[in-house]
Amino acid sequence: MHMEHHHASQASKEGAALGSVVASFGLMAMKFVVGIATGSIGILSEAAHSLLDFFAAGLTYYSVRLSARPVDDDHHYGHGKVESVSALIETGLLFLTSAWVVYEAVTRLISGSETVQVTWYAFAVISASIAVDFFRARRLMKVARETGSQALEADALHFSSDILSSVVVLFGLIAVAYGYEQADAFAAIGVALFIVKVGWNLGKRTIDVLIDAAPEGVADRVRQALNGVAGIVRIERIRARYAGPSVLIDVVADVDRTSHAESIRMTGTESETRIVEAIPGADVVMHLKPVALSSETLSEQVYAIAGRYGLLVHDVIADIGHDGERHISLDVAVDDTLTVDEAHAIASQLEQHVREELGESSVVVAHIDPVNRMLLQSVPASAEEIERSEKTIRSLAENILGLTDVHRIACRMLDNGDKFLSLHVIVAGDMSLKKAHAHAETLEGDIRRALPDIDYVKIHVESSCDERES
């Protein structure tokens, strides 16, 4: 759908640009013929302006087609700036035309030798020019706003300036008709001033784009768009520049380093979405930098340190003793296929990393917790094995106060030969989580002693309220 919209947008841009080429050529030809026939420097200056517009329109058409080329190995940001180069060339042509018009007008004012013939077709061609320029400017500006094309916007600006300059020439012809011969030359100078003004504005904007000047107001709009995005602590830097119709935006923002990776990813996605909604057509790159917050607890610091080295830790107990030393104990999960030496080396390295960040005087004890990280297939155990497991588990559970029921007992054989046992236990809903977990640990220990051939035991704790609802 996006690709179809892009093709439709590109076709609209090319159609508008081609229409400008045709219109510019027609106006230029009419003005030159009438200007030569009447001897009006005002109309000839308008013809020169239309000649410029013809070349500019052709350049715009070419640049619009070229800028649509996709990213390649030599143009990592695409070809969008071709439109800006085109506009810069147009600016140079505008100033050259202005210089020629002023020179001719001043020469006539000094010599006073030229006579302007005021005819009906002189008025007709200027009036027709105003009408054509009006409709072309509207069409170009409409497409420019829909597609964000700077080249088409510059072309629309040209046609808009033509309307004003044509009006000046028209008044000059009227003045000549009433006997003010020099009014034509003054009208030509007026046209030149319009051209200089248009060229100055266009040139300044084009140079800003080519030197990567920050688009006005974009940084503030980005900050406003990111205001309230969950997870962003601070915006470090915003950089923006134009590349043809697109605005390239790079943002560096700080996030809490203790946040989960998926949470950080969602923060980045939401940020990009909000920026594009605020600035349609923006090409956004978000760099989220995890940083330590002043509010981090000692335990959170330990989790962050372990995460930096790709280690999973749990049951972190961190405190500061009366002697001022930090006392930290934790369980570090390691692959159960490792040797004791390999697992011990990982735990020792983690202890050292924690001391380096929290202080060498910190007392750190890392307990090795072997976990199975393989993706295994399983099949139900034999009927006899399942019956034996259920009978044993129910008998053990009866001896633990607080466990009201045991159900969903499953015994399975893994494809590596290990046995896996899972079950659900029910406790009172108002029981503390710590106490419920202790009951589950007690039952797990009893099961492992009663069924020593079981390799893995997983116990799911749920409340009696959950049982009633199910």
C-alpha cells in the first residue's frame, strides 16, 4: 500500500513538473513575439523571465525524476538533494536575468531613443500570462504540499512571482498608452526587483538545505512529540536536515538501563511513530542509550551489571553492613552442560565486575544455578510412572500445611533421557507470596528426595480463588 502511494505521489510530481515545462515554453514564445513586435522592454523582460522559467521548469522536471531514484551504494541517503542543486542553479539564473533586465532598462532611460508600441495583443499576452501563471502556481503548490517537493515549491514560487511582475508590466503599458514613455523601463526594473527578491529567498533556503542547516522548528516539534513517551528519561540530542522532500531526523535519548530489552524496543517504536505523526514523511533514527539513574537501588545495579555481560541473575540480596561495606549475594544462571571449572570462572568474573563498579571492598558471593537452555522435545511417561508420581506427590502434599490441593500433575520424558515433572498447587488467596513460595520449595525438596530419578520439577502456585473461577 505504501509503495502504491509512493508511485502515485511520484507520478503526480512528474505530471505537475511536465505541465510547467509546457506552460513556460508557451508563455515565453508569446512574450518574445509580442515584445519584439511592440518594442516593449517590459514585455521583453517578461519574456526573458519566462525563458528562465522554461529552463527552470525543465531542470525541475529532470530533478524530480532523478530524486525519485532509490538508495544505492553511492548515495546512502538517496538522491533527494538533487532537487536542492536544481533550485541553486535556478537561483543563479534568476540573478543573471535580473542583471540583464536592469541593464537594458537603464540604457533606455539614458538614451530615451526607443519607442514602445502599445497594442491590444500586448495587453492580451500579459493578461493571458497572468491567467496561466495563476493556475500553474496553484497546481504546483498543491502537489508540492502533498508530496513535500522543494523543487515543485520553487517552481510554484516562480509562477507566483510571474503574476506580480506581469501586473507591473501591465501597469507600465497602461502608463505608456497615456504618454509616459519611460514607464515601460521603470516597469522592467520593477520586474527585475521582483526576480531578485524571489532569487534571494530561494537561494537562501537552498543553501540552508545543502549545508544541512537545521529545519526551523523541527527540533521543538520532535521534543513535543516525545514528551510523555514511557521509558525516555532525557533527550540528549536531536539532529535534523532536509534530503529532498524528506526530513532526516536522528535522536539520542536516555533510558533506564534496568529496563527490559523488549520494553526499550517498544519505547523506540513508539518514539518513531510519534515523530512521523508530528512530521509526516520524516525518516527517523532513534538511538536509545541505557544509563544509570540516581534512583537505582543496589540490587538494580547488580542486575544491570549482569545484564551488560549477558548473564541472568536472580535472588539478589544486597545491603550495606554496619562497617559500611556492601554485602551482595546472588544466583547466576549458567548452562548445566558446563563443567564446574567453566561455571566457576563465569561466577568469579561476575563477582569481579560487580566489585569494579560498586567498589573493591564489596563482598560479593555468586551462587551457581545450573539451568537447561536447550529446546527439548518430550513425550508422556508410562502410565505406571505417572500413577506412581501422582500417588507420591499427593501423599507428600498432605503433610504440608497451607497446601489445599494438588492437581494437573504431569510426568514427561525428555528426548535427552531426563524426566520432567510439573504440577499446580493451591493455597489461600490471602497467603503472602513469600510463604506460598516457601511451601512450594518444601514440596519440591520432598519430591526430589522421594523420587530421585526426577531431573526437573516445576511447581505452579495459584490461589483458591483461581480454582473457583476456573
